[in-house]
Amino acid sequence: MHARRLVLLLIPLLFAQLTGCASLWHNQDTHAQSGSAVEYLFPDAKQSPALAPGMTTLPVPVKVGIAFAPPGQWGAGLPEQQKTLLLEKVKGNFASLPYVGKIEVIPSSYLRAKGGFANLEQVARMFDVDVVALVSYDQVQFVDNGVLSMLYWTIVGAYVIQGDRYDVQTMVDAAVFDVASHKLLFRAPGTSRIKGSSTLVNFSEASRDARSAGFNAAVDDLIPNLKGELERFRARIKTDSTVQVVNRPGYSGGGGIGLGGVLIAAGLLILIGLSRRP
């Protein structure tokens, strides 16, 4: 009798545990594709990593690499051709900035799954870049009434995103790292939600189109957010003692005036002083 009561008490608890876990993971009746900067840079992290502040030196014009994080453990990866098109769209919105020397689109094949900062440093040397914008992504197409949420990890925390049946939910997150110091400079998200219908399940072509549209819309949402975070970062480094901006030889744009500027200013002061002598 006691055993029967114990079983009856345990059944609701077990059910609650199972449903709680299920709400955090992709169900077998969803189509998922993902790549995480957290899994790539911090492969053993059980939660959002603590990023210790450190000294960062940024040479301007800065040389930037941009890449999608390698595919994660859950779901398939985004096709390489689509990655390139999306990254080129981002590049086109920032390449003309006067303090940006170049932007290199880095193919995912150069980034090793769970490669960490050691792999990122190798890639940065190969493409001759100072900072790398790592784009994480997670997309789920819900095709069942069961599990209608996904857990999404970013560099700074986790989000649970809800969805309705047949929806295509997409989230991208660009985290910009200084490679030498491993410091996260800034980050920005982009999201989209393509409202679904049964046609997305019945016809694979329509389903693929919806997933592609989801990524395009998420990147379109990312770009203005990334621009805003970049401007806030530029304002922040004026008073941030942990970030030093130095000009490359021959460059006289943003940042400090540099050694060349100091010498020119000193020369002008000397000439002015000499001209004022009787």
C-alpha cells in the first residue's frame, strides 16, 4: 500500500521534470540549425562565461574578420553559401567606415568546433585581422503542438524563446572580440519570427523558403542594432582606461593623435616661439 502511494506521489514530480526539461531542448518534431560562439570559445562552460576585464589595444584603422560560429551539437548547420551572403550583407553596412581598414568574410571551414581562442587566434593570423565578429545563430521551425520553445545561449546569458505551431523562430547574435586580449568589445542581437501554417510542413520547398526568409529578416534586424552598439562602444572607450586606441603609421583619423601628431604639434610650437622673438 505504501509503495503504491509512493508511486502515485512520484508520477506528478517525474512528469513535471520531463516537461520542464523538454521545454529547454529542441524536440524531434522541430527543424533546427544552430551555431554558438559560447560552445566555440568556451566549450566546457555550463553557463554564460564570466569575462574578466583586461587591457586592450586597438590599432586603427582596425582590421575586422566576420564569421559564423561553427555548427553546434544540436541541429544542422546553416549552408555555407547562405552564410556568405548574410555576412556580405553585414560587411556592406560597415566597410566604408573611415576607422575600418578592411572586413574579411571568414568561411566556417576555418573555425574548428570547440576550437576556443587558440583556433580563433590562428584564424586571425591567417586573415590578418585584429578583431573578429562571431555570429551565433539558432533557428527552430516548430511543427508540433508539444515543445514550442527553445533555449538560446549567448555570451552574456540565456533566453527562452516561445513559438506557435509551424512558426519559424530565428535569432542571431554578433559578439565582437579583440583577438589578442580575448576581450568582448560589444555585441548585438537580431531576431525574426515567420508566422507559419500547415503548408510549411506539407511542402519542403515552402519550408526552406521560410527558414531562409527567417535568417534574412534576423540579419536585417541585427544590422541597426550592431551599428548602435558600435557607436556606444566608440563613446565608451573615450573614458574606458582598459581600451587604448592607437593610430597605424600614416593614419590620422579617430583615436589619439599619435606620436606623429605630437611631433608635428611640438614643431609648430617651436616655430611660433621663434617667430615671436624680436
